[in-house]
Amino acid sequence: MKDVKKVAFLTAGGLAPCLSSSIGFLIDEYTKKAPHVEMIGYINGYMGLLKGESIPVTDEVRKNALTLTKHGGSPIGNSRVKLTNVKDCVKRGLVKEGEDPLKVAADQLVKDGVDVLHTIGGDDTNTTAADLAKYLATNNYPLIVVGLPKTIDNDVYPIKQSLGAWTAAEEGARFFMNVVKENSANPRALTIHEVMGRNCGWLTYKTAQYYRKMLKRTKFLPGFNLTMERQDVHAVYIHESRINFKKEAERLMPIMDKWDSVNIFVSEGAGVDDIIKEMKERGEEVPVDAFGHPRLDKVNVGQYVGKRLGELLRAEKVQVFKSGYFARSAAPNKKDLELIGKCARKAVECALTGVSGVVGPDENKAAEIRACEFERVKGGKPFFVRKGSFRKLLDEIGQPHPRKRRESK
């Protein structure tokens, strides 16, 4: 067993229904397996690490750690900081001109006496963790990094199922169960449900699947115009396939004419390349974040799809609803809690035995929960559009199978 005296946690990137729970399970497991270990949490992710801002895990927190599993969000806060983006770190006042953020972070960990750093985040967080782990190893710093895979997009290689994604899909479906009723506020209503997912359509597919399961358990009154058909999903558009607006309008027009409404689920990254191209042709600037990703709130895929189809379907009213913040801030459901607990326990085991990596179900190792090597961890894993349950969903709603743009198992 590695001589671990002090452990630090940080959460980074966007929220997901697993951050608070992951910390709770980690603290509880350390308290059981290595009660002598001191623990701290860096405030606001890598920002807090660079600034040396942290809070201690007290005896009271240890005793009540599992309370954290009942909450969403993160008790120690998040930020989007890329340690290899020196210019951004200097601009934000996190390091001084001429300083290397990786060295500043490493030196802070040494100053704080940290032996193990647990990073809880998505692909950006864990690729940054990989950069830090490599720097630590190359420069002989005596500590390791053990990550946990958080992202509601479920798009991290080689993680088969990321923490919090199931919950986000379920919460997104619950969100739409309410807002779909807005289609009764106007005739010829086009309702767009924009779901998070920059490069991957998994969450949009899963949210639509969960939503339709909820609908099928709902009692309707067709004799008084209360029908499942009016509240059903009529189209699912994801990043991995292109949208043929003309053909889709031809398919959806009979639905609009018969049921007076059309409901569409669309990934926030669907068709984003085409939209950005159009924006640039108009001379519009597309802002990016610290990781170089286009700011999707400025691209507005939902609005774009709504405008294009709204005109073609002669919609009287187009409404776009985004479930992302509602979904990603939730406390984890039972299924996710079980996975988070397993991964957290494995992460502590890895930390105490000196094994670094991102702990999760390894899709190349029969979904074994293990420390996936940092060099294998990257984002942007697309959804497999030939997945049987996805094709079944499209068949049920009468949508043609998409022509693949790119896909992966």
C-alpha cells in the first residue's frame, strides 16, 4: 500500500449529477479504509489549485459524507481552466506572466503536502489531469492523479458509461413532460427540446427514449383531444447525422396538420458546423471557451432548427426549451448512485496502491471498472447511430435512419 497521508479533490467543467456524490463516496471510503488520511477540496477546480484555495474535510464532514450523495452540483465549486492554455491563465490572473501553470499547480500540490489528487470531470478536466499527471511524472513530483469521469454527454474514450449521464437523461425527460404542454397554447405549435451534447447525440437519444417510456405510462383521453400522439416525439436530431430540412418538413407536415403540433428533440451540437459556417459567411464572430470550443449558447442550434422548420411547416408559434441546466444540476438517481459508488471505491483502492488513471467502466475491457490509462482518455466520442435501440426509436416515430457522419461503438 502506498504511503498516502493527504488527499485532495477538485471538480471542474460543467455540472453533472455526480459531482457532490463522488466526493461523498470518496470521503466515506477513505474514512473506512484509511482514516488517518487528511483530505482537502480545492475551491472552483483547477482555479483553486492554481490560487492555493482549499477547504478541509473535517470530522463532521467525514461523519456525514454520504449526505453529499443526495445533492446535485458541487460543494467545492467548478471552473473551466486548461493548465496548458498559458495565455488564458495569465489573462484571468491565475498565474503571472512567464509562469507555467502546470508547474504552479504541481508546486501548490507539494506545498499543500498532497499525495493524491482526485479530479472529477469530463474530457477537458481529465485531459488536463493527464497533462498534469505527465508533468508530475516527468519532473519527479512524488504524487499521483486519479480521475473520475463526469459528463452527461457520455462521450469520453474509453469510458463505456460516464457518471451522471443516466440521471441527466431521466431529468431531461421529466422536464419535457411539463413543457410539452405549451403546444396547447397555440395552434400549429412547433416545440423544440434542445438537449446538451456538443459532439455526441447519446443524451438526446436517451432523453427521448426515457420520455417516450414516461408517455407510455401516462393515461390519455383521446375522445377529448388529449392524445399521446400530440405529446409524442416526432423527430430526433443529433450531431452524428445531417438534417435534411426539406425532406423532414415533408415528413412532418402531415403530423402538424393532423395533431396541430410537432415536437422535436435536438442535440445542442446538431448541425453546428453548418451553422458556424453560415455565421462566418455573414461576418459574425463565433466566440470560444478556454478549451477552444465554440460557445454553443452563441450558436443556438435550437433556434436555428426552429426557424428553418417553423417556416417550412407554417408553424404559428415556435418555442425552444433547453433542459440542460435543469438536468445537469440534479442529484443522481439510483442507477447512477450505484455506478458512482463503485467507481469511487475503486478510485480509493487505486490511490492507496499508487495506480493513476481515470476510473470507470473500460469499454475495451468488458466494462471492467478500472483505472483507464490517461493516454487513452480523450473526449469527442460520437454516439453509435446504428445502435439497435436508437433505430427502434426512429422506427417508432417514423423517422428515417440517419446517414452517418461519423460513429463509434
